[in-house]
Amino acid sequence: MAEDFLALRDIVVRHGDTMVLNIPELEIRKGEIVSLLGPNGAGKTTLLNVIGLLQAAEGAIRFRGSTISRGGSLEARRRMAMVFQDPLLLNGTVYQNAALGLKLRGLQTRAVEHRVNPWLERLGILSLAGRAIRTLSGGEAQRTSLARALVLEPEILLLDEPFSALDPTTREVLLRDFQKIVRESRITTVIVTHDREEAYRLADRVGVMKDGRLLQIGTRDEVFARPATEKVAEIVGIENRWHGVMRGCEGDYSLIDINGATLRAAGKALIGSSVVACLRSDCVAIDTANHTVGRENRIRGVISELVPSRTHQRLTIDCRAFLLIALIARGVDNAPRLDRGIEVTAFFDTTTVHLIPSESTLAR
């Protein structure tokens, strides 16, 4: 069983009479990467600051099995490092900024050099060591900020949307380099983001937040494919969310009535109960023919909207009973011609339909 490296219990943060964070329980294991995903104002940064001991809170924080007291918070904080969206670099050179934390801790010049240079090299900025901070690009500045954190050899690395201000090309390259570094070093990492792809790509586990609460935490595949609530489904980007009623079973599958149309789903629910059927748009296949396909869901409809991108086409299909969103890869051999007004058949497997009890059912 993995060690509960960091544990939070009954964490509450209030601003006056307003509760801005309420986390009954959160455990972070040694060596894992956790993404905190949610919209602006969800409480992600507040929670990160609580973990980093920069934000006072009610409740208890345990680190390596010991409760952190007010008097011991400085010692614990020295075992953590934090990187922000704004690099927050001082006037001086790349090397001077990367070395700052080590010098403040009293390391000698040779020891500082021994720690700093390898990280500058791994982050691809060793050749910039003598460059003035004011001359750096956004990506170079953020690499310097990461180096300043990593040279401290922290046990916990905390990042608050460190890639969000970068242009797409710079962001992609830095994400790839950062992902390799944290995977190889196995530094326990918590990263705040509102970007779904970033959360999925970087994390072992994803925590979804809204209104100061942790709605769900689990492996990235659990959270993105099997959200616990409709709100989580919305936050992780499941566009197809249909309210229906459980009507019966067909073998191992449930039959869900949605405005007169029947969908098959792999989940189970009580007959007569209200459910939300969730389907990721990238789990849908499209054909212009009306083929019969085993136990797959097969629904006819008309393309009412088509939004192209470089790699995909986003289709809105009017199936009469409901609208269906499909994300279809471009450039596939023998793919049917798609355009507005064309009648198509949408296919998706029963196992890709995830059932969630509706809020009205849960409220009973």
C-alpha cells in the first residue's frame, strides 16, 4: 500500500463569514503527481497554498506521519518548493535566480554550482546562465523559475498554473520537458490547472474542484471516463449529458429512455430511476450508411453544425430526441463526406456510456 505522504483533514478556509474552502479529507502519496482541475474561483490555488503552508486554515495537515504545528511549519516548508504562473524572478542573471534559494540556505559556492548547473542543463537553459532576466522569453523565464524550485531538491513540488501564460508552441515544449523530469525524478507533485488536457496528461490522479470543494479524486481515467456527478462530467469536458429514465435491462446492459429514444449502457440503476447518461464526444463514430451493428448504440440524425479544426471536426447531430456531439478525426482513409444537412448514423459502444444518478434522485 502506498504511503500517505501528505494528509489533510477537515480543512476549512473562511474569508469573513464566507467559507471559501472545505476539504474533509485529501491524501497525497509519495512520488505521485496530482492535478487539481476546476474553473476559476474553484478554490484550487487556496488549497495549494494550504498544502504549501502559505495559507492559514482550520483542520490538520500531516506530513510523513507527523502533524505540522505552527512552530514546525517553517521546517516543513523548507521541504517544499512552489512555482507560480508568474515566474517572480529578481533582477540579475538566470544563474543567480536559480541559485537564490540555495544561497539563502547557506550553501557554499561550489555546492551551489554543483546543484544548479545540472538542473539548468536538464531544463535546456545552461547556455543562458549568464543572461539577464529582463532579456528572457516567457518560456525561458518559466524554465528559470522551475530550476530555482528543483535545485532545492524538494520532497513536494507545488505548481500554480505554471504553463497557462505561455504561447502554445512554447507551452507544448515545456510541458513535454517538465513531464519527463517529474516522471524520472518521481518528485511528489501537485499542479493546479484549469486545462483538461494538461491535467490528464501530467497526472497520476486528478482532483476536480468547484466552489471550494473537492468533488471527486481518482485516477485520470476514472475521473475523465466515469465522473461521479454531472458537475464533474461538465468540468472534465463530457459534452453529451442526457437526462433519462432507467426502463429495464438487456443482458448485462441497462436500457435508458431519453425523450423516447433508447440507449444501452453498461452501468446499472434502479428501474424507474432518473439518470444522466454521459458520453465523451471522442467515443463516437460516424457513417452515412444505415448499418445494423450488434449491440452497439446506433442513432440516426442530421448534422446541424460542423466546426473544423486542424486535427478534428466537431459535429452537432440532431437526433430528434437529443443533440449528440461527436469529435471526428480528420484525414482518415475512406472517411465519409461530412457537412451540414447530411444524414448520418452515430455509433458508440455500450461500455462508453456512463450512468450517473440525477441530482433529483440523489436528493430523495
